[in-house]
Amino acid sequence: MGSISIFIVLRQDEGQQQIIKALSDQDDFYIAGIEKDEACAIIKTERLKPDFIILDILSIEMSWLELIPIIRRKSPSTAIIILCSQNDDELAKHAVLAGVSGCLFREDIDKLAIAIRTVNSGGMYVYASIMRKILDSVSKITPQTSCNFFSSTERGIIISIAQGLTDNEIAKNLNYSPGTIKNFITIIKRKTNLKSRIQVVIYSILNGFVDLHRLDFGIKYESSAGIKEGENYENCMWN
């Protein structure tokens, strides 16, 4: 059995099979369960504590804005990746703000394994067009007063997250282990009451840690995902 557990919440059988096919050649992935009903999915998520939930936000009957916080509360360690259509970037924006770790257009289902690996390494998988919508809305908010209760290391990590670095990349740059970086991020979230990586990005902008206009939307894929390391793809993902 693989080491990365995945739970699928999707009503259509055809969609379920497309996801399974997209992940079929990943030896370290395994499907922990498939559920069509959102209420049952919540119960099983709490019991199974999967590493990932793949959620099609347009195929569920419950409001996904209600479902996402429930899943996060029942299983905080479970990362959520949503599926949507290319015309639903506004919905995707709100889903990312609600705390999902990845967003994938159904047309790009073949990139699902890349999205999972990106999130699993401590990054996010978000289309640049959606990220720009989020940052455009942030730019209209009056900046807050910068907080003084971060250590220099914590500030460096906050800035690195906003720049799109994964936990492994931050660890390499700061000469810490990935586990230590994860612990620092937990402390940062506890200090600020932030729940997700994207909230850390927004927080860093509002508090002047990062210049909104200097954020880089360049893409770096992990070589283990089968794509040349460091290769750039316009408007594909922000990690």
C-alpha cells in the first residue's frame, strides 16, 4: 500500500474513474475511499484522516463553503484539493481563501498527481489567474500595523511562504530540517490565528512583509513528478 492516502468526494462515477486513472501509475498513492454523499464523507474523513481529499465543488449538494471548514475542523491534517471548471475561477478564489491547498481545473485532471506532490512537499497548487484575483482583492485592503512578536527566523519563513517556496525549499535556504520548518509554521499560525498557507501570504502582504507587486508567479515542478525540475509554465500554478 502506498504512503499517501487519498479520499475522493464526487457524485459522478465517470469523474471518480477519471481521478483513479490519473493517479493509477503513482506507486506511493492509494485510494483510501470514495464517497458520493457529503455527510458520509465528513464521517469517513474524521475516521480515516486521509492525507488528501479530492473534492469537486460543483458536484456536491451541500454548500462547499460550509463543507470545507467542517472537513478542516474534523481532520486538520487533511489537505483539500478542489476540482472546478475554467469558468469558475471566482468560486475557486473563495475556496482557496476558505483554506483549500490546491485547485485544479477538470480539464487538467492529468496534472492531479503533480498537484498532490506539490502540496505534499509543503506548497500550494493554485493557478496564477486565481492567485492574481486573490491578490487584487487584498491590494484594496488598507494595510495593518506590522506585528513585532516574530523572531527573525519566523519573519524569514513568512516571507518565503509568500514568495511561493515549499517547506523543503525554505529548509534548504535557511539551513533547517523540513520538520523544523513545519514546527515554525505551526507556531506562526498559532501566533496569528491563521489557518492556511494562503492566509499567511495575505497576512504578510497586509503587514508589509512582502511587496504585492514583487511576488513571483514563476513555477517550479518537482523532478519526481516527471517534469523537468525548474521548468516554467505560464499561468499554471503557484506553490
